[in-house]
Amino acid sequence: MSTRTMLVKVLLLAGLLAAPGRVDAQNDVLAGGNTDFPDQTLVMPFAAANARSTFFSISNCWTGKLTARWTFYDKSGERIAEVLRDILGECGTDVVDVTNVRSRTINDQGQVTEGTPQSLAGRDGFVVVSGDDNPGLLGNFTMANLTTNSAFGVDATGFGTVGTLKQGGVVLGTTFNPSTLQDNLLVILGLNSPAITSLTNGNAPPSQPVFNVTITLIDNSAQGTLAEVTVPVTGSALFASLQELFPGTALNSSLSLFISASEGPGYSGTSLDPDGDNGIGIIGYYGQAVGPFGAGQSLRAGAFFAE
């Protein structure tokens, strides 16, 4: 792909991102997870390895109390915990620390009973929160780096009512000059739908890569492709800094991130996808920090256009 073609696509995508819901003559539309409205199912990543920790906040904007099911997956795709937690209605809020995962019930008198805690410290992964089929959930998460004393937060990604899981195409993000950052983290989650689960359906991953993630860096100052890498993922999630993904590359400019995924030999044609027609759906997040000051973003879904 030429630099000129890439830049045209960047401009087209930027125009579409500024005009949600726009549909062109070829039915190339923006799709992806919902980060703006209450939804039926929420997805949030967590990082609790390498001096990081994460906490979640969920609000129930439905009219009455609901029981939310929290299903935690390791980045390998394995289901590692599941709890049920009551949340009061009319935007009642529930906060969960990834090192203190447990069930919670609230009776009619407002008394709270909590179960035995479980810590997910030392793991990276994601949680799927679903609430009685009611599209009333809003949420966000905060990842903290205990070494740099920085943190960044992002809204949860919703599915079921508003959000969809885009298959094919790309997800898009941006970063400040990585050489000026004290911390950055790129998270890519591979998911199954319409029942949102890990790509391994909660089981241990196969020995071969489940999916491949291709990350392209566009240099915003030089207006061209700086670097590209394809990473095989034996599991359902990728957690990495840009420096880890591009060792030896001079990351000294603000960058645009183009990210796509393809099926790996551990997914296509196996018991995970016996018919070979499921496809890989991805969502992503990127966090960055200068000193103690951090900012996070949900990667936006986009569509590539014909030449």
C-alpha cells in the first residue's frame, strides 16, 4: 500500500469518525462497540501483572435492581472467575477491584452480603459483564501503574443493544510521541459473538496462535508508514507497549495506529471454528502517561475503502 493511498484512507476514516451513522453508496459503515450509551453487555480489560492494577465501575441505569454476571477471562482465553453482583437501579453503582473479586447480594432492606474474595493479581485479561438482558449498563475502568504512579481510564465497551462486534476492517487510535511517555499500553481483545466470550470460549488455548494482530504506525509528522508488525496471539488478548512491539524503531513522533486481525491456525478449521465462517472480531484500548498524568482511549472501528 502506497503512502498516498494510506493517507487518503486516513482522511476518509477521519471524516467518517466525525459523522457517526453516515453510510456511503457501497454500504461501508463504521461499526463496533458502544462506548456512549447504556447497553446489555459490557466488556472491559484488566491489567494486574507487571506492577499494574485495575478497578471497574458499573452503573445500572435500569429502573430496578439487577443481578450482573461478571465473567473474567485470562488473556489466554481461559475463564478464571465468575461472580454475581447486585446493582441498585436508577444508576446505582458497583465498584470492583481486580484483586478483590467476589459476589454481592443486596436484600430488600438494603443490606449487603459479599462472598469470598478472589485476587486476579499477576494476570492480564478482560471481564464480560451482563445484566439480566436489560440494556441499562454503563461502565468504565481505570488501569494504574504502581511503578510510575500513573493511571488512565476508558469507558467500557457495550454490546447487544447498540454495540456490534466488527469483523474485518480495522480499529484506529492515536498516540503522543512515545519517546516522551513514561508509560503506554496497547490492549487488543479477540472476541466471539453474539454471545460475547473469549475466542477459546473460556477454555485453555490451543498450542498454535488463535489470531494474528497487525499493527501499522503512521508517522503524523512525516505523513507515511513508520513501521508495521504482525503479532501471533496464542489466546484471546494482546497486552504490549509500543516499545515492546517495535523494538529498535525510533518512536519519536506522534502516531496514528491502524490495527487489524486475521484468523490463526489455532482457530480456523478447528473446534473453535469448525465451519471456518465465524471470523475474528476485535476491540482495543490504548493508554498513555506523562509522569503521573495519563489518558486512555477506546480504539474506534473503521472501514477500509476500495482502491
